[in-house]
Amino acid sequence: MAERNDEFYQQRLSKLQALRAQGLDPYPSRFERTHTAVEAAAYFAAFEAEHAGEHTEETVTLAGRITALRVMGKATFMDIRDGTGKLQAYFRADHLPAGQFQNLKELDLGDFVGVTGNLFRTRTGEVTLGAHHYAVLAKSLQPPPEKWHGLTDTETRYRHRYLDLMSSEEVRQTFITRSRVVATMRRFLDDRGFLEVETPMLQPQAGGAMARPFVTHYNALDQQFYLRIATELHLKRLIVGGLEKVYEIGRIFRNEGISTKHNPEFTTLESYEAYASYLDVMAMVEDMVSHIARTVLGATEIPYKEGTINLTPPWRRITLRDAIQERSGIDFLAYRETDALAEAMRSKGHTPPAGAGFGKLVDELLSNTVERHLMQPAFLTEYPVELSPLAKRMPENARLVERFEAFVGGMEIANAFSELNDPVEQRARFSHQAQMRALGDDEAELPDEDFLFALEHGMPPTGGLGMGIDRLAMLLTGNASIREVILFPQLRRRE
């Protein structure tokens, strides 16, 4: 960050003072423009079709940031960029009010200006606004990034995202695409009769996922609270209450590691539908993701890394058991005891995590042997009950639950199951999780008595879904790191 005695800062500060000395306000409260850059170019194209070689008769007013400044004696060219694009402006001393041409020397790259004039095309063929008047809208006291085509220092890009957005059209497009993905997802669910709701971020107990929470103190209640690790348990309370289709898109907080696929603060979609199973949710996920790709990108075949991913339904279905056995040679259902599964893993060259339970060992096999191979969209189904304390058992095999995870591009993007609605079994599952926590698993679920009380009032068969918005954005923008699709990713604070 620049010091206040920095030479460039001081030069710009002097220019600011020079403008104020003339009675000009470099930070006016409002400015009215008539066109964006794209609208101005379109307007001129229509005008030129009938009046080739002429200036427009109607005046046009643009506003934006100066991204290029070329002084050529008695003429100056300036590139002005707004949220839609860039347009060139042309200034001549004899076309401007007295003193305005001289004041151009007080302008710098990065300043915001408003310019009024007539459009024409230069001899080099560029649509240009011939200025009759301009106003300074915001004087920039810091120089912009040296290269307008993009910053190269990764930490600067993440720590000062506004500079990254300022200098890179590709980065701007990434976040525009992300916003459109979320908007399209909302419309898809709304059109299916889902109701968008909001649930608490601060909770007296963290539940709904196997994760380590962030802890805070609630001063007004003088109690320890947690930032939510999922929205699941509150959303299912709403199903109990009679809202049959609900969803929430919101921030989730998990006090865990940071990687190219993980950020402690991230965005999810969770939806719950009464009288649906995980099979119904599976069909909805492939329809929704392909619909979003088609709407936002115009295609269901998208480039990703070195290849192409085809999101057109139906997606491949494979049981978790078959997927792990195919890649590791281990059939986890052949073992009932944790120690026996751990020994089988060692015999195949794997190192089981110390203290891991049966479910964690299966998850380790999935992460280390299967996940990276699932580039094309696929659903892994039928997970062990130890890994899914909130999911309904399969009628044909009580060791497994009706659950799937969706994988695309070598990463999980969604998790869903037929929700466990038996309050007696749910209490038993919570009790088992509490035992796991007592043995050192600080990600195990804790019993939530209020949720159990709600469940005891009856919840219909329900299909639930959790989808990672950030990972879906990675996929649809072709980014390999989650930090590229989060505007302000978490970073260690600088002293």
C-alpha cells in the first residue's frame, strides 16, 4: 500500500488542490449520463447507416474511468471505460470552454470523468466522442495498476480485488458470470415452486454437517454461539412446519483448511422438497446445472482445463462401492470393523488417518483414489451410514443410505440424500456422533435437541440438496482455484 509521502500520491494531491483552487469540485455528488459506452457505439452505428462520414447531431454524455491518455499538442485523446466497455474521447482547445483544455493536465489515469459531445469516426476507423465539455467526477490519488491488461501478482489480485477488476476484463467477466449463475439458479427453483427463505447465521449449536465451526460470543445473551456450518437443520424445521419446498442461498462458515477447492467462508444452495427422494433430487440437479450452463453460457458443452465437459443429462450413475473398488481394489462393504478396513487400506499402499472412524476411512478412499478421475459429470450413490448421520437408510441394505454426491471436473459440486425423518433413529445417530466426538473427532455432529423436538412432530419423506456455488462458478468460468471466483477470499492479515 502506498505511503502518504509517495511521489505519485503527492503529484496527484497537488493536481486535486489545483482543481479546487479554481473553484471546481473534483468529487461532485451527482452526474447524469445519456449513454453507456456500448449504447453510444450502438447509437452511432445506427446513425452512420444513414449519415456516413458525419458527426451525430444529438449530443451524447458518457461517464467512466480514464484508462488511456494521449496528449498531442493542441489535441488530446482519452479512453473512457464504464461498466459496459470503452469509448475514445477527443479534446481540442477550440471546442472546449475557456480553461478546460488547460485543465486536462490535471487529469491522470484512473480519474473518473464525464464527457459531453458528438460522436464521429476517426480516420483510423474508431468511434470517438468529440468533446464539447467535461467534468471531473472523482480524482484518483493512487495510480492504477501498471498494466491495464491485468495484475500479475496473485496476492495483490486477491487482497486488492478492486485493482484486479479495474485492470482485467477477464476477471470482471468471471464475476458477472457468477452473478448470472446465481440469478438463473433462483429462477429455476422459483419456477419449480420453491420458496426462498433465510435462516440464522449465528446459532447456539453448529449442526447439519460434519465440520469444525467458528466460535463467537453473543454479548446480549452472554452465551457462546457459532457461525453456521450448514442451513440444513433449520430448513428441515420449515418442512415440518408445512412449507413443502424451500431453499436458501447463503454464506456458510467452516473453520477448516484453505486450498484451491476450499475457502473457510463459502456460498451454498440448500433445498428441501417434501415427498421427494434422493432420486428426484438427482434428476433436478442434472436439469438445473445443464439449464444454468445453457442460459448463462449458451451451451452445455464447456471448456475446462485441457478438455471439454458435457453437462447434458443424463449424467453417469455409479455406486460409491463400485467406484472405490474400481480405483483402489478395496470393497469397503467387505469390512465391518474400522481396524479391518484400515488394515486393508495399508495393504494397498494407503495411510489411514490416525483415529479415523469407518466413515472417515471411506471418505479418504473416495478423496484419494476416485475424485480426481470424475471429470465428466457423475453421481456417486449409496454411501455408508457412518458417513451420513442425517440420511435415510436404504431398505435393501441397512449399512448404506440413500445419498449421492455429484462430481464434475474432478471435484464435488453437490451432496444430497433422502432425509432421515425417524426421530428415534436420528437421536441414536446423534448419540453415535457424540461418542465419536468424545474419541477425538471434533467434526462429528452434536445432538440438536430443538431439531429432534421438531422432528418428533413429524416430517414427511423429503429430498434435500446442498450445492457449492463457488465450485459451480469455478466450473462454468473455467477457473481451477476457488479464490478466482470469490471476490474477497480469506487472506492472512498484514501487520
